[in-house]
Amino acid sequence: MVDDDQMLLKVLSDWLESSCGADVTACKSAEEAMAATHPDSFDVCVLDYRLEGANGVTLGAMLREINPEARLILMSGAITSTIEALAIEHGFGRVFSKPISPEKLAKAIVS
């Protein structure tokens, strides 16, 4: 999970780990995410759109090069139809506006 909002990142990642048993790697930037990534390290990527170093769609494309089977989920406080279309074009399965409840995110991850 990558989000520059430290509070949201902690809340969502802690909830997914404790309530869903997920193994979450929480990163605050695209650079940190890329440094923490290897082909077997992730199945699902939950990415904020606005990040330091790259936007979430660009980061998703880079992560897909490492693991082409990974499912991508984008979230942002400022989703537009253009961003949503770009995300879908780049293989994101879901796009959410923030704030997002942990339950809604968990449902998207497991479905």
C-alpha cells in the first residue's frame, strides 16, 4: 500500500493486517515502494494517485513490470473522469475516492 498520508496509511494497513490477516507493506512514496518490491512480494497494490516521485498510475505500471499478475487499486481524494479512465487503461481494476472505509477497501482486495 502506498500513500503519502501517513495517518491514512497506518489506519488502513493496520486494519487490513489485524482484521483481514493481510501482510501489508506500507510505503509513503513511489521510491520507497519500488525499493521494497520484488516479484513475489505482492499480489495486490493499493496506490494513492498523488505521490512523491510518481503518480499512482505510473507507479502501478512500474509495479506491473515486476509482477504482471498483480491486481491494482487506485484511490485519491481528487478522482476525475480523466484519472479514472487513465487508471482503467493501465489495468487498475478498481478506482476509489477518499475517504475510503477499511471495510470497502478490504472487500475490493478480496474480490
